[in-house]
Amino acid sequence: MRLSVIITTYNSPLWLEKVLWGYSIQQHQDFEIIIGDDGSKDDTRDTINRLREETGLSIKHIWQEDKGFRKCRILNKAILQAESEYLVFTDGDCIPRQDFLAVHAAEARPGHFLSGGYHKLPMSTSEAIGKDDIISGRCFDLKWLKAHGLPASYKNSKLTAGPRAAKLYNLLTPTKCNFKGSNGSAWRQDVIRVNGFDERMPWGGLDREFGVRLLNAGIKAKHVRYNAIVVHLDHKRGYKDPALVNENKQLRINNERNRVAWTDHGITQLGDHRE
């Protein structure tokens, strides 16, 4: 099964490099990467070009001018460039475990989308992770992570659950099965069916709103929270605005109540894909 992995990024080339090394060692190797770049500077392009050569990964770099937070627009542009029928969505600060894509491919079912999660790391741990730690898989070893600043937490069970335990945890978790932009996947035809991401939405719940429309279109949600694993590198969120987050929430609630499955502010707006 061929996958299209859509990774969003903005001016974080050091973190993006770590993420791409994670994709260089995936057990499931039939995939392309599409990097949706929301206006990064040239150092991100340089990093992508270098990693494309060093890893041999198939990478498309889709860039748009920096006009503020426009993640939904670059996501829609990336979706249109996808050559595969199944799309995996993640971010340029989430390093995938070696079996990450294998899990998404194995768990994919018609009429469903997959909802994963991430394991958030403190800044000290994020900075400590190097290429060798990713290639060897050490950055997913709980003992190594604790030695490099990860605090104790019940959430660490994500990193230690074997296949049987992960299956059980996915069934029993009280966490709602919302679409996660950092770790989610869906069939391309279903994404097109709801017209992709709503480009009116700034940061804060845009992926969850997208998932609501998928559900309203009759697509069911399935957890891969404990078996499709990524570690999330720390970073500042200067784009966070509580007022805008609340506006996004109200739009999502309205769409839930009214069973809205389509947005007029999605992929069809792009036309010939110019600015």
C-alpha cells in the first residue's frame, strides 16, 4: 500500500531534519513525502534538498509566501499534490517511530480515518536527540528519554506498550477519537469529499474541525493512539491567540450541531493553485 505523508512546517529546519531522519528508516517503505511549507526561509529549503540527497526519500516541497498562519491552505495544496490514495498527516516537529507508517498502512480501512496522538517532550530532551538516536531508535526508549530529561508520567505507557497492550489501550482509552493533524490518516477520496481543511481557521482545533466534517460525511474514527507513535519536539507557540481559538471552537460546535460535512472554504478555492 503506497502512502502520501503530508508534513507541515514553518521555519524549524533543525526539527524538520530530525523528523526526516525518522522517515528514512521506516519499516513500511512504499511512500512519498509532501512537505507543506507555510512560508519558511531558505534554510528550510536547503535542509530539505540536502536530506533528499542524504536519505534517498521521495520528497516534494510545496511552499507558499509567508502571510501569517495559513496552515489550512498549505495543507490543501499538499493534498492536491498527493499521488497516493491514502494520506498520512503529521507535523515537522513529530519524529515517527520505525513502525509508524506500517501501523497506519495496516490499520487503514475503507470508510474510516485513523486518530493517533503524540508524546510531548520537554525542550532539553528535544535538543538532546541527534541523528544517531533516531536511527538507532534510542529516542523512543523510555530509559534513554528519562536520562535526558523526560519526567515520569502515566502517559509514558504510549512508549512501552507492546502490540497486544496497544490494541487493548486503544479500545479502552477515554480520550475522544478526534482527528489529529500531528498523527492522523484518511483516504484521499474522503478528504476531497469534505473539501479538505477550512482555510478560514487559524491555529487551534483546525484538525479537529476537519475530523468533525469527516464524521458528518459518514466516515468512522478509529484509534491508533497507542501503536502509531511519534515523539513531539518542543517549540514556542507565538501564533497562539485565545480569541481565535475560541472562534475555531464555535465553528466546530456549529458544524457538529448542524451535521455539516462540506466547507466552501477548502480545496475548491485553490483553482489553479496561485496565491
